[in-house]
Amino acid sequence: MGTIQIDGSTPKLTIGNATAEDATILFDGAAQDFYIALDDSADDLLIGLGSTVGTTPAIAIDENLKVNIPVTTASTSASTGSLTTGGGAGIGADLYVGDDVYLITDSAVLGFGADKDTLLTHTDGTGLTLNSTNKLCFNDASQFVQGSSATVLSIGATDEIDLTATAIDINGTCDISGTFSLAGTNVTATAAELNILDGTRSQIIQTTYDISTADGNLAITGAGFAPERVIVFQTVSNTPKWSFGMGTKADNDYRCTVNNYLNTADNAADETRIVSVYTSNDPNRAQANINSWDSDGITLAWTKTGSPTGSAVMNFMFFK
């Protein structure tokens, strides 16, 4: 059979006579058959594979003009699944998705608003970027996270921001413009007072040292913290020899006042040392500088002149 042509200004082809039966247009192919048919039992218009109406349908349109694609082929890419398109798609109302949604191109964008003023963009290898200074709001517009500039992240809330964690680590300067409380108690001290309070943490350590062996480093430990300042009072057992020294870590500056007991005369002198021990006959003496400020105290670097003898008893008061 050749071509069928229906002429006229309003041509019409009717299949069926209003009886309860299926009506089919069958496409009889060499490898596959396809059909367009009225499934009378379901009152659906079907487009499907094969020659039997109702089996392997690809598209079904019911009496309410609802279009159904019954094929359940899973999608793993833009070219797989039960429905694929080569271009875009427009949806005029709500879209409900029963499972996952993937945007599978780098720099993919979700746009919001009639003029798409709010954009959520995939930043490859990093995450998601909210455009401009738009806010991610919670509950209402007064509670938000916002990149308020290229260098400032703002977190806003109506009454309170509650951070709950085993530890909260703040790396950087902290500027508190409102009331600050600890365990529910307001802290009313000024910044200067807080600095002073921070400096009152202290520890006293006593140690002895045989000054006849004064050479090399001697670690003074036990402070329990990395000290910022130190005071040292030193005496030699059973003698009137002493020195009183002070040092600061900030500029590694230290000095001491020493009673250099020479023969029968009492003399005091100022020296650029943290500890200085003279014996009865100068130049027999042992002296120490601060070699390093450590996590649990300090390390002294000792030198000696001549042959000093005796046991130096040193009391260190460390300040944080």
C-alpha cells in the first residue's frame, strides 16, 4: 500500500465507533514495533513499544490531560533516565522531586527571584558561594549569616548567638563592644585591668647550683606555663653574697643588682646579667644570662671567671 492522503479544508480521520474497544495505529518496523493507541479500559492515550496496547508504554495521557512517563529507568547523567532533553525546560508552576537533585556541571547556579538577584553558585573544589552581600537567613530576616564585604563575615541574631561545643577556638583579635560574662557573671573590668589580672599568674621555683661547675646551659622548669617575666633572688649558702635580678621576655631584657663581696668590703653593682655570683676573691665569679624563654620556665647560660666555689641557692618567681 502506498500513501494515504486526506484532502479538504478541515480533514478528519476517525478511528473507532464509540464502542468499548482499543483503537491502535501500529508502526510495524523491521527491528522494533511502536504504537499510538487508545487504551479503552484505562481511558488513556498511549505511546509505547511493541504491538500490544497497554504493554511497555512510554507515555500515557489520561482524561485529565495528565502526562505520565511510566518508565522507571534511573538517571546517572544528563543523557540517561526515562526522559532526556537536548535543551532547556520551562516549568510554569511548582516542581516536586521524589529523590535526589544533582547539578552536574562545575559553576552550576541556582537562581532565586524574578530577576535572579540571589544566586547560589558551585565553586569547584571549594563549595557553594552566595553572591554579593546577600544573607542566608534563619527563622526571619533578623537572624542571618552574611558576607558583608569581601573580607568580613557577619553573623546576626535578634537576641543571642549560642555556640555549643566541647571547645571553641578563636584565632585572632577579639573585640567585645557589649557586656562580657563568664559562667553567667558579668565581667566589668577594663581592658587594662584584665591585662593586669592576666599577669598575676605566678609560680615560685627554687633550685641550687654548684657554681664551681658553672659552664653551659641550665634549664629552670616547673613554672607550669610559658613565662613572660621573671624575678630571681640568689644567695650563696653561709655567705653574705647575693644578687637580685629581673627579666622580661618581650625584649629579652634582664639586669641584676649584685653584692660583690670582695675581701672585707661590701659593694653593690648593677650588671647586665640575670644572676651574678662573686666569691671572696675577685675575679672568681659565676654569671648567667637568659638563653631562652621556654614553655615551662627559662634556660640559663652560665659562664665563670677564675675558680668560684659554693652552692648558689636561687629563687625564681615566674609571671605569665
